[in-house]
Amino acid sequence: MSTGEERILTYAEAIREGLRQEMQRDESVVLMGEDIGAYGGAFKVTKGLLEEFGPERVRDTPISEIAIVGAAIGAAIMGLRPVAEIMYMDFLPIATEQLVIQAAKMRFSSGGKLRIPLVVRTQYSLGRAHAAQHSNFFPAWYMNVPGLKVVTPSTPYDAKGLIIGSIRDDNPVLFVECAVLYYGVKGPVPEEPYEIPLGVADVKREGSDVTIVAVSRMVHEALKAAEELEKKGISAEVIDPRTLNPLDRQTIVESVKKTGRAVVAADDCKTGGVTAELAATIVEGAFDYLDAPIVRVASPDMPIPFSPPLENRYMRWAKDIVEAVEGMV
Amino acid sequence: MSTGEERILTYAEAIREGLRQEMQRDESVVLMGEDIGAYGGAFKVTKGLLEEFGPERVRDTPISEIAIVGAAIGAAIMGLRPVAEIMYMDFLPIATEQLVIQAAKMRFSSGGKLRIPLVVRTQYSLGRAHAAQHSNFFPAWYMNVPGLKVVTPSTPYDAKGLIIGSIRDDNPVLFVECAVLYYGVKGPVPEEPYEIPLGVADVKREGSDVTIVAVSRMVHEALKAAEELEKKGISAEVIDPRTLNPLDRQTIVESVKKTGRAVVAADDCKTGGVTAELAATIVEGAFDYLDAPIVRVASPDMPIPFSPPLENRYMRWAKDIVEAVEGMV
Amino acid sequence: MAKLEIEIEEIGEVSVQEALSLGLTEGDLLRMYRKLVELRLFENRVEQLYLYEARIQGTAHLYTGEEAIAVGVARAIEGFGYIVSHHRGHGHALAMGIPPKEVMAELFGKETGVVKGLGGSMHVAIDPKRGALWASAIVGSGIPIAAGAALALRYRGERGVVVGFFSDGAANTGAFHEGLNLASFWKLPVIFACENNQWGMSMPARKSITCGRVAYRAAAYGMPGVIADGNDVLSVYKATKEAADRALRGEGPTLIEFITYRLKGHGVYDKATYRPKGEVEEWEKKDPLPRFEQKLIEAGITTEDRLKEVREEVAKEIEEAVKFAEESEVLEFDKLWEVVYA
Amino acid sequence: MAKLEIEIEEIGEVSVQEALSLGLTEGDLLRMYRKLVELRLFENRVEQLYLYEARIQGTAHLYTGEEAIAVGVARAIEGFGYIVSHHRGHGHALAMGIPPKEVMAELFGKETGVVKGLGGSMHVAIDPKRGALWASAIVGSGIPIAAGAALALRYRGERGVVVGFFSDGAANTGAFHEGLNLASFWKLPVIFACENNQWGMSMPARKSITCGRVAYRAAAYGMPGVIADGNDVLSVYKATKEAADRALRGEGPTLIEFITYRLKGHGVYDKATYRPKGEVEEWEKKDPLPRFEQKLIEAGITTEDRLKEVREEVAKEIEEAVKFAEESEVLEFDKLWEVVYA
Ligand SMILES: Cc1ncc(C[n+]2csc(CCOP(=O)(O)OP(=O)(O)O)c2C)c(N)n1
Ligand SMILES: Cc1ncc(C[n+]2csc(CCOP(=O)(O)OP(=O)(O)O)c2C)c(N)n1
Ligand SMILES: [Mg+2]
Ligand SMILES: [Mg+2]
């Protein structure tokens, strides 16, 4: 991970900068969504963009998720590069038909005639005491949709490079941010625009005894866990797939071939979640190298409770990863 | 599988009989959906029920999937036992917010005060030359939703017992039928009502060399494959989970402990699909018993083509399972 | 050129005298006043707890300024009515009779909360035995659910009505359209109660409602549309009662647009800088509480002193609710497994 | 009691004379006739191929009886218009100029089909270079997409208009509501073209459209609503042209309800036994083809013999299309991977 000069931004700032630079570069980039203009977005990610680019390019909408995604699709067919914002991932199911049954099938069902350079940005709010209807993370659903790409950045550096990469991609991309990271993580971000291509995992930390594949917020927990483990003499490699579809299976599999052990970690519910796909991928690619069963560190199979202490218990932390690793070495 | 007398019904007839018997038994069972009345449903599953029970109990609706599921939820809160029909699983994403963010969270978010005895019936039409927007099977999405149950019957016997079990269950249940099975499979079905509880897998065929866990239509392909394999001296056990949530992990894991090998097969796309969860479950539960990597036999990661020969190539058949098994023994 | 004429009934301010003729007693009016105060002081206290005491986490959408709607509706459907609430539901909960301490404990995330601390601010109005069926934090999604609850009433031939609450922003969702159409299609005993508080987050209702008035949309579903003064509890009562009567007579749903104003920001942390200058002040003049006080006093039903006593009593109750919430325990985590499935 | 008056423009049958005054030439009219015939004979042949020859698999929704809409609309937006089609799209495809052989080959699932055999009957009207942007087999879902395409036109300042086709059933979907509202909100150059063919599968439009007329719903979005005779190609042309002019002037969207009738069952296999006796016969009297023939002959523009020749020519073309389709190859499976992603 080459980061250039050491300018430190938050994750939210990094995304904003990526959006702004692409808008400066390319007139066809247009934002639309609820309260993204004067309000600056529920998380202030688009703050200042209305002022800079005006209401034709930063378009507030009524509360109409179907139409937000649908209109963005139509605009994309006609050659714009819309970036639609769905305020919470919990609201995305309202527009899932548009994203999955329309956008993701369009290139295929048109026999290759259409091109859908669409980005749908959203975020998940687990960890903010927002309860069962405002905290959900559903990446696995969208991994299961060929024709769609799915991006889940974990660091400011990746967030900027990946939002630029997503906008430049000619396919529908679901870009899932993590709300507790917006102002909860900072990191070096080069000022000039740079693109991280979709489909390339990043080894966030090298190690030799166990591979931890972690998604979004859990990347940070995995890195903390790796430090803990190091103290105990266990060397953990931490891999962030960064994009879930396309999934960089090779990087993951190669790592497990090296370490012989794997923990997979993400914030969605365990059954049918992204960790299931990661585990299945590892078994397929590195079965003969595995010295222990793969352990999934995922959210429990229950809705998300509001009460902060309960939500805290519900969530998975570095210690859960440490425990998982200790159970297998 | 005890089937009582040998009365042979189609899969569609079995579901209809289950619906009819529950409606006779319990006045609170009400059907709603598009064209389920005089038309008898797009696949004639509800044929004759309007005539028998009248328009208050068999309710045609406008084309309004959000409202169909939403209204069924509201009726369920008030103690009815609505069975809502969504004509194709491809249309379910329109109402997914209602099913996933509303129905599935209600008991939890009400602190246990609510009870949602709701069934949403739908079907997937892979294999009917209906193309990318009328053939999708998305069971894994809904497995990833705690609070919801997911049922995928493969035989007439199971279909009847499971629809009755689903109606009697006090939770929201997504009941996913398979259109090519409606009139494509027949089997013994007892006349009297019987309930198959949700969460119990069925061993469709016993065997000792390999476990094939298969879902819905693929159960039949698995059984054909098992016959082929028998000719080659390989004894395959075929397990049908029948309900994906709750998933009867124990039956699956015990079988793999016995056979040491597993193929998992379903009609949804491979990445992030139900076969990923099945594979992950097996690794978790039977890692030390596995003699070979688990093989997923699933639909390719692409939208579904219309052209019948292409759709045929797209789909997975007994021969794919046979090949998978031969590759591992 | 075909002309379609839509009649939208407008119900302006209702006098005490008219209210009494509609069947309310003086005692009712005083109880309604007390409720208004309860809703207002509750929200005032909640705002404090968030902003200045930081004792509650997550978010809360205050009902301040809109109290007349919940209170008027609840009174009009008392004994036979159900509601479906939404993200701005503290007022709905209290108006339906959920004790302040249960609502407060919910905000604190405690086991003694109305939904055991699992729902928080956006799910406080859930208590089926008091008629509060569900509260959806997803804008618009409660609307078809309200219709469905009304279907059950109709199906069983029960005398009852369901009120689906929502605000202006929700009238732009697909769920609104499908829910109202289906309710009309089946002539269900449901009242669609739009609390038009002029804003959906930072989006002004006058822009997002492209036909100008939510109530006009009733015409798209062949149902009566009514506009009432949402800052006059008696106007609310009258409009709701008429719609409830219609529903009980089997004449189907009504869409009522209650004109009101969100006196605070969207959520407790929103400073609402997007609002035009002077707007809040204009609406403060129409604040439903002083308006009702004045009416009651002018009608000779009560005195300023008596009302002050009420306010003090209620303030004490709210303080007790805070104490109760504070002292309650959080549910044990393992108990959560008991409420995932029935 | 506030009264909202909604003016719905009604455009009845349009005479040849009026059509000529609107800018159509006699040559245009003859070409429109030829297109009508093409659409009709195509569907007749398709019905045969499914029902009696079993040479096509899957399903097809025939456009029989509704031809005047696609043909009239396509002519009115020629040169600057785009469409979004739906599950009943053969007529849209042909009207937009996609050659019959490409449409037929698509139904046969061949590589020479308009979308390479990947889409089939429900996706034939997709050919961006001819203005056919997309065809959604999900009812209603194309509506917001049409709005979005119009947004791109407006954003780039291009002279153009998008027509979103749908039928009565679609007007009950959430996508309809949100799509129309957003189009009005942004004043987009889009025409919402409802082909009210009286049925949505087995559901009569007169029931599911709870306000009686789809066009009335325009009022809910503050946009003009128009009712036109969907069985008169000139009425269709006039209504569309007016709406297109409005859009081009920057005055935003229009909702047009074209009154027509689905002369066949919902899909080729539907016997439509749910229809009241005599209904089809009533509508056959208003069949857009004989009506237009008669007009052209009465206006002295052509003769019965000449029209017969046209029909024979077209019939031959359709037969060639069948042959072409039959003889074409199916795409190689591995090539599918090339069109999953761009
Ligand atoms: C479907 C959906 N979209 C967006 C949001 C985020 N959100 C919560 S409240 C709100 C504004 C709602 O406006 P309105 O319906 O007028 O209700 P009010 O807040 O005024 O009571 C928004 C956008 C949501 N909860 N659900
Ligand atoms: C959202 C959705 N629901 C249901 C269907 C199944 N379906 C296909 S066409 C149709 C009837 C559509 O009626 P209408 O919109 O009037 O179109 P028409 O068939 O009359 O052209 C139905 C119910 C679908 N394709 N999409
Ligand atoms: Mg509002
Ligand atoms: Mg129709």
C-alpha cells in the first residue's frame, strides 16, 4: 500500500475528496439522493459539494429509493455516471429490485448493447445504537448478483481510491461504507486522484501462522487482533478483499496456502453471510493446506438490538478474532 | 419418509391440498396475491380455491408487491394467518424491505410482543425459458435474515407437509416453490393433513461414500446422480435440508462425518449462494472427517439467458454432480 | 377537455363549543390538555438528556409542535382504534397510553422499556394491548401494514379502525401509493394520517409533494381527502372522528393531511440551518399548547392556575420516568435469543 | 370544503385532415399504416409459432389490438425520442424500427436476435441506437428508468424526449408513483405513456385503478393528464406530439392514458376465460387497423387494393423473418461471459 505523502484524512473526507475530484474531472458525474445537498448527507459525506457544483450535479430527491436508483440507472444508460446515495443500507431493499433485477441484468439482457456506469453508495450503521432497522449490513446478497460489483472499503486510502475506481467502472457498483469509520478512522491519503481497480484484495498486514480475511470495520478489529496475537507469538496475516464482487480469490487462497489456517470476519449475520462465501472459497482453493477448520467471526443470527450495551455484546471485536485464532493453533 | 397410502399427486396439487386443508381447518388463513382467484394463480396452484372459499379468503390484488406483503404483515399482527403469493421470486425484491426489514424484525423489535404468523409463497422459474428477470432463485439472501424462516420443498410429500407446517408456524416464513417441479414431479401424498416441522432435513437416500446436500430442483438431480454413481460402485447419500432457515446442520454434518466427502448443489448463483453456507457449515462441523474439498454445484455467476439451449447449458444437472463426485473419490 | 373535480374537505379550527357538541366532555378536554403537556414536556426532557446530559445514545426525532395530532387522533379512536407509528413516535406512544416511564426506559435501552430496550426511540410506540401495533423506522413502510391490520378487522367483522401515521416525506414512497390503493380497492377501515410538518429532513414538503398538498393525492385512490389543522387538537379530533365514522360504516379509507410544523430539527442533533429565517417563529405562534390553553380558559372550563398545576404534576411524572429509566437494568444478552422467533 | 379542479385533456379520434394539419404527410400516413400491419401480422405469426407449431419456448405477450399506440408514439418522437418498453414489447420494437427478422430471431433465441437470444420475448425492444433503451419484464420498473434517461437529456441540454411505456396494471406499483413524482419534481422531458388495455392479467383496470382513470393520477404529481384514443393512431400521434412539445419547451412530464384493448389473452397460453362475454367482440369493432384503413381510403389517400398489396408485402417479410430466425445459430455459451460485465 503506497500512500504518497502523509496527509491524514478521515474516511468520510477521503470519500468526499474522491467524489469531488471525479466531479471536477468528468462532467458526466452527477450525485443524487436524499439530503445530500444543503444538508450535506446524513453523515456529511457530500458536504460542500452542492456549493461547489450546484444543484444540477448535486441533486436532492424526495424520499423515493425506487426512483433514486431507477433514475440513476436511466441516466447511466444514457451515458451519465450517476452516483446515487441510499442513506442507510437498511433502505436499499426498497430499491433492490432496481439494482438487482434491472441494473445488474442490463448489459447481459441487452446482448452487450448497454453499459451501466452507475454507483450506488450506501453505509451500514452497526455500532451507533440505531436498532434493527438502521444497522444492517447485507453484502452477501449483492455478492450473489452477477452483473453487479460490490465494494467495501475499510481505510481512508482505500475509500478514496475505490470510490474513484467505482465511478470509472462501466458497471453498476454497490459501494458500501461503514458509518462508524467515517470519523472513527483516519489515515494517509494522497491529494492527487488515484484509482484502485475493483477486484484486487489488499494484504493489510503480513504474517505466517494464520490468515484473517476481514471486511470493512472488521479489518480494523483484525489488525488489533493481529497485534494482540503477535504478543502471544502468533503471526497473523490480515487480508482485506476490498471488493467482494469481483472477489480476489487468489490472494486469499495463496495466503491460506502459506499459513494453513483461516479466520474470516465480517459484520453481517453469520448464516448466509459474506463469511460463508469466504470460507467456501478457502475450502475450494486451499483444502489440502488447511490445518484447522475455518472459523467465521460474524454477527449473531439475530436482529440488532438498540440498547448500547446489548449492541456492544452483539458486535464482534478484536478479542473474538483472537479467541478464534487461539482455538485453532 | 413415511407416506401412508400411495395416492400420487403433482407438486402443485400437493401445495394446493395443503392450502385447502389449512383453510378448512382455520378460518384465519387468508390468501392474497395477483391473479390467485379466478385465474387460479400463474401456475394454477390456487385453482378452485376462490370457488371453494370465496373472495374474502382468496383475495386478488392489484400489481402491488409492497402492499401485498405489507398488508399480509398487518393482518398477521392482528392474528390472521395470511398466505401472500408473490408470483415470481424475481418480483420479491420489490417487497423485500417489507419482508426483511419489517416482518423479520417485528418480534424482536417489539421485545417479544408481536407474533407474525405470515407465509409468503413464491416460486423460481429456472428452466422455463423465461430469461434474466423471471428465473431467479435467491434463497441465500433470506437465509441471511434472522427472524425469517425459509422453506424450499422438493417433493409433493414435503411440499404439502411443509406448507401446512409453514402456515402453522408463528413466524414469517418464505416458502419458495420451484416451477419446473409443479407438474414435473409426482409422488405419494397422504390425503389427511400432516405437518412437517420447519428445521428438519430429510435424508432422501442413504449412502456411505459421499454426501450430496441438494436444494429444491437439485434434489432430483442429486437422486439421479446417486443412481448413476451406484452403477459405478459409489454409494451416495442425498440430503434435502427442506428448510434453509432454520438449517438442520446436525443432519448434514453427521452425514459428512460418515461419508467423508460432500457435494452441495442448488440452483442459485455460486458466489454468495446457499451452497456457500452449506460448504461453510460442513467445514465447521466436519472438518476433521473430510477426505476431499467440498464441491459446489451451483449456477454460473451470470444472469440467466433466455435461449433454451443456452439456459440448458447454464443449468446444472445430474451429470454435473456425478462429475463432481468422480473428481473427489 | 374533461374536468375532474375533487372535493377536499377542509376542517379549520374547531371551537370548544363545537367540540362539546361532537361528544367530548369538559373532562375529556382537560385530559387532552394534560396529554398535550405530557408529550411536550417529555420531548423537552429528552432533548436535554441527549444534548446536554448525553445520557441517551443513538438518535431521537422529537414530536415537538405536533402533539395535537397524536392526542386528537388517540381520543377520537379511543376504545376501538389501533395505530401504526413511525420514527417520530414518542408522541404516539404517550397518546396511546403507554406510560412515560416505559417510553423513557426504552430510550435508555432498559429492560423495563416498552420493548425491553431492543427498539429505542424509533420503536417506542409498540404495545398491541394499547392499540399501538407497530412503529416502522423506515419511512412509508408502515402504511401498507396499517392497511393490512384494517383488513383483519374487516375480515372478522370487528368494530374497529386503524390509523396509519406518516409525514409528508412518506407520501412520496412507493409504499404509500400501493398501500392507499390497496386500502381503497378493499374498502378497508383505515385512516391515513399524514402529519405534514412541512419538512422531511431537509426537504421542504412544498417541493417534494409535487401536487402541492398531500390530501390531493386521495383523489388518485378514489378516497376522500381531508385537510385539518394539525395544531388544533379539536380540529384533529373532528377530522379523525369523521373518518373513523366513515370507516366504521364500511365506507373505506380516508386520507387526512394534518397541517403542522416540526418545531425542532429533524433529529436531536440537527440544527436545521436549512430552514428559512423566521419560519420557526411564525409557527411558534401557532403552537398547539398555548392555543388550546387559551381556548380552555376562554371557554371557562379551567383557569391558568389549574393548568399550571397540571404542567407541574406532569413535569414531576416525567422526572420520575427519568429516574425509573436510569435505575432500571439492561436485559441480559442471552435473553435476546428468546425473541428472535416466536 | 376546498375544491381541486383537475383538467384532463381528452383527445378523441383525429381526422386525416387534422393529422395533415399537424404536420404529417400522406406518405407518413401510408408508412404508419404499413407499420400497423407489420405489428399485427408479426403477432399473428408469433401466436401460430407458439400455439400451433410449438417452435418457440418460454412465453410471449402479444400486442394485438394495441398497435396504434406504438406506431403513433414512434412517429411523434421520430428523430429525437427514446423509449423504455416492457413485457409486451414486440410492437414497441418494430415501431422503433428494429427489423422484424431481428425480433423474430430473438424469440427463437438466436444469436442474430436483437439481444443475441439472451432476452427473448420480454426484452426485444432494446436497441439504443434506434432509441429503444430498455425493456423491463418487471411491471412498473421501467418507469423511473425512463425518468432517469430524461434526466440525462435535460442535464446535457439535448433536444430529446423519453417515452416510458406501461399498462394499467403498472399504475398501481410503487415504481410508478416514485417515478412520476421525481419526474415532476425535476421537470424532466418524459412522457408516461399508459397503454390502458383494460386488463392486467386477470385483473380489470376498472377495479385496480381505484380512482377510475389512470390519467387522473397525473394530478397527484402536478403534471398534465391526457386521455387519448389508443385505437386511433392519429389520436395517439396528436397526444404524443403535444406532450413532446411540452417536454421540449422545458415544461416537464405528461401522463397520457391511451385507451385500448388487449385483444388476446395475457400471454399466448392464456385463454382469458375471465373476460365478460361479448367484451372482445365490442372492442374488435374498434380495431385500430380497419379503422385506419377506412380513414385512409375515405380521405382518398389510397385504395383498398393498394392496402391489400401492403399487407401481402408485409406478410412476405414476416415469413422471411421466420426463415431467418429458424436458420440462425444459437450463440456459443462461452460468449455469454463477455456480456456479464462491461
Ligand atoms: C425509506 C427511508 N428513506 C429514508 C429514511 C431516512 N429518514 C428518516 S426520517 C426522514 C425524513 C422523513 O420525513 P417525513 O416523512 O416528512 O417525516 P418527519 O421526519 O417529518 O416526521 C428520512 C429521510 C428512512 N428512515 N426511510
Ligand atoms: C412487479 C411484477 N408483478 C407481477 C408481474 C407478473 N405480470 C406480468 S405482466 C402482468 C400484468 C401486467 O398488467 P399491465 O401492467 O396492465 O400490462 P399488460 O399485460 O396489460 O400489458 C403481471 C401481473 C410482473 N412481471 N412484475
Ligand atoms: Mg415531515
Ligand atoms: Mg394492462
